[in-house]
Amino acid sequence: FEQRYLDMAAACMKDDSPFGICLIASGNETGKPAEPHPVGTLATIGEWEMEQLGILHITARGGRRFRIIETRTGAGNLLEATVELMP
């Protein structure tokens, strides 16, 4: 994982909060944030282990779908968004 994803996963586990997953519409998986498709899925971390520093294994469970309203680049180039949950 890139450091931004380790930080995000740590915050999600600490706060027991979900994170969002979207397909990439354009751009790359690494480096600066890619442009996401406008619809994604919430996910929660179920199980995790870090046998080696910097290598995180997680089991994520999908949840509700959401639509992106607005995006911004947060700390460490992590893409953040304001979303609305879909039925």
C-alpha cells in the first residue's frame, strides 16, 4: 500500500468508519489521485493483519452505493469526497 492508503486504513480501523471504492475513470492507480467514476461503494474493514511493516492485508466488506457530489485532494494526495448514499 502507498502511505496514503495505510493512513486511511488506520483511521478507518481506529474510528470503525467505512471508506469508499470507485473504479478509475482516468489516471493511474499510483501517484497523484486518479479521476473516479461518479458512483462507488462503501466498504468496511473486517479483518486485518500486518505481518511486515508497511504490508497490510485487509478483508473489506462492501456496503451501500454512493454518488460523488464533490471531490478534493486531502493529505498525502488521498482523494476525499462528499457523497450521497443511494437507495
